[in-house]
Amino acid sequence: MSWKLRSGWIALLAGLFLALGTGRFAPAFGQGEAVRWEKPVRLSDPNRMAWFPDVIADDAGNVVVIWSGGIRRGKSAFDALMLARFHKENWSNPVDIQAMPAFEDVGVAVRNSIALDRYGDVVVTFRMPLSLYFSKAPMQSVDSAQSWTPPRRLSGSNVAYYNELGVDREGRIHVVWSEIVTNPSCEQCADIFYRFSDDDGETWSPPVNLSRTPGDDSLKPHLWIGEGGWLYVTWQESEGLFTGGGKPAGVRLARSPDRGRTWKEPMWITATIGTPQQAVIGEDGQGTLLLIWRTAEGPGVYFQRSRDHGESWTSPTLLPGFQARPWTQIPYDDYDMAMDSLGRLHFVGVGALGAEGQLGVWHLIWDGATWQGPFLVSTGRNLPEWTRLVVSEGRRLHLVWFERDPEHLYKSEEGRYTVWYSTALTNAPPVRRTPVPTPTPTRSLPLPSGARVLPTPTSFVPRTMDPNLPAGQPRPDSEALRLIVLMGGGVIVLSTIGGWALRQRS
């Protein structure tokens, strides 16, 4: 064999080994032994407002995403709770399941949360225009506005905003939310409230004020339903940060040992390394609580652990490989966590990417002792925000977030904000949740005092999906096909050269 032919074969093999060693021929984010993220999909119309999404998924392959939407930019304005459903390998067109005309063309953020009840039906809480409401619908007709029950108001007479919903194994529905309380020392500041329902949302327990901080603003509550009937609620405190330009004050944690019937006195989470904010809590399969928060003074993100239901905590430890976005850029952002069938906790959030500070959506895995990742799910020119995560079948991750266009970063009335979705299959074993049988329908109870039925939703026709998706995880089959084509092409070229060389020698 000639030296030219040998050199060609050596070069080809070296190139193939290099490609196999790196695992990709093009940027492929979120790859690892434990997880593979797919390329993100935009769910919302880019010409209509879309932000603050949430997501649920069942073990039958249904995925439901809701978000705050509406029409702006000189058109007849309305605020809406939007919904899209993934079923039989396709996403439905977004529909508004609740809608209300904007007052004097000034819109509000329809903050929302979503969960599955014990029957496998979909339950939501949403803010419209200033109060918090509850509604539900069967999964099979969730994308029909007529299937949703008349909204029941959960909040009091003041302005409600952030909210989070959850359902425990016995079917009790839990909800936490922030609501402004009247206090001269901190005007327009909010406290955190809690209620539960044992009859699928028909009636609710009296509201409980968990925070009771007259001088601080309590915002962004996170609810975790733990083992043994324990509930954990975290939120951030500030001295009127969003209402009066005050400074961050720390994070607080409330705990209930009996499914929300009674609550222990909330504790403060503070640190000498900075002021904790933007906290999220979870419990792994070993019964250890994991608390993650960022500092308002810098890019550090820290985690702490507790093995006694939050009575005591380890010292803050820096989260490896993950750097928080600038606090002054978007102090409204949030993190999220979910657990898979192996008892591992999956953390998602927006963080800075590299020395340039470009933002990306990141994912890390806590196995009870060490961290895996971070895995990059998505990055691009837009600014991502508000990650929400859920697990189906014990192993498939479903992640949503929204993105602000840089031209309208703080101009939500004119912004082209869009909602995105990605999914990943982990190496956890499949575990299926079996809903209990749906009971025979009963006569609906009258609406509670102060509740009202919102206007009939309007039709919504989305534009054609934009093919310019942000960078994300290519499907594994595309990587394999690319490798096969390259190897096959190389073999053909070298075989042709080899045949020519042999004919020259004969």
C-alpha cells in the first residue's frame, strides 16, 4: 500500500476517533449518561404576548403547558390563560381557556400554576385580573374552554400575584400564593397565604397567613409535598424590593407535619456570604431536604441539606458549574426542582454561560451525594426566564420557560415574549402512576361569595411556527445518521483511491 493511501486511512481513522471521543459533530447540549435533552420547541405565537409558563405530564403521554398570554401593540387587548396540549405525537394549537379584556388597554400578568389531581384530571390556579382563582377540566378535553369548571376565587379582597399548586397522594389539593396586605410600614407589600381542599376544589379550608411580615414583601412561594405528610413552603423576603426599591432581606421556610392542618413558625435562611433570594426546596429519595438559593450580591448559587425536616441545615455550599444571572437584570426569575424514580433531584434554572455572560437554561442532577452536570438545554440571543419542570413515568423530564426579546426587555406591553418546551429521557427506571377511578359527577355547588364567571374565551389562530429555534439538544438518531454518512463517505473515497493506486502498480 502506498504512503498516500496509508496516510489517508490514518487521517480518516483519527478523525473518526476524535469525533467519537467528543460525542458530536455539532453543538449538542445536555448530553450525558444520565440525560439527553431534545431540541426546544416554541409553543406560543411570536406575535402575541406569552410568559410565565407551567407544565404537567401524565404517564399516558399527555403534556399540558399553560402560560399568561394576550394581545397587545395597538390591537384590542385582552389577558388570557393560554394552553397547549401534546397528545399522539403532536402539539395542539394554543387556546385561551380563560380570557378577560384589559382595563384601559393595560394588561396584567396572569400568573398561574398547574397540577394533576388524583383522578388524572387537570387543575389550575390563575390570577385574573387581580384575584386568584381555581378551575379544573378532564385531561381528554383540557384544550376545550367549555370543559373548564366555573372559576372559584381563593384569594381575599387584596391583590394576589405569585401562586403554586400541588396535589398529595391522598388527593388533597394545596395552594400557596402571595397577596398584598394593608400595612403602613410597607405599602403594597405582600404576605404568603395557604389553603387546601379535600373535595377536589369544591370547598376550601380557611386561608392561613404563613409569613406575617408587616415590614417586608414576601414573594415567589415554592411548595414541596414531602413524605410522611410534610409540606414545605419557601419564599423570598425583601424590604419592598418590587414596590419601593428596597433591598433583599433573605429567604424563609414554613413547614407543616400534618398535610397543612398546622404550621410551625417560619424560619429565616440567611448567610454571611450574601443575601439568599430565589429559593427552591425539594426532598430526595433518602428523605433529605435540599434547599437551593442564589445571593443577590453576586453570581453565587448555593445549596444546603437537612435530615430532620428542616430543623437544622448544613453550611451553604457552592453549586458546582452553575452561575446565576445578574440580579439587577431580572430579579423576577425563579428556579425549580423535581424528583425521578431513583430519588434523584433535578434542578433547572437560568444561568450565565461562559466568560461572556450569555444566558442559558441549565439542568443539574443531585443523586443524594454528588452533582451531575450542569447540562445546557438552550441558549440564544433572547433572554430566558422562569423555568418549570415536571417528571412523568418516573424518568422523563418536561421543562418549560419563556424568553424576552432584548429589544423589549422591560416593555412587556410591546414585547415579543415566547414560551418554549424541551424534554429529556433520563436513565431512571419507568414507574407509572395509576389515577383512581373518577367518581360519579355530582351537582355543582354555588360559587362562593365574591367569585364570578369570567368572559367566554375567544378563538386563537397561531401563526406558522418559526423554524429559527435556539440551539439545543439534537436527537440521538440525527447524531448517529451523521456519523454513518461521514464514515460511509470516507470509506468510498479511500476505496476509490486504493483501487486507482492498485491499477497504477499493475
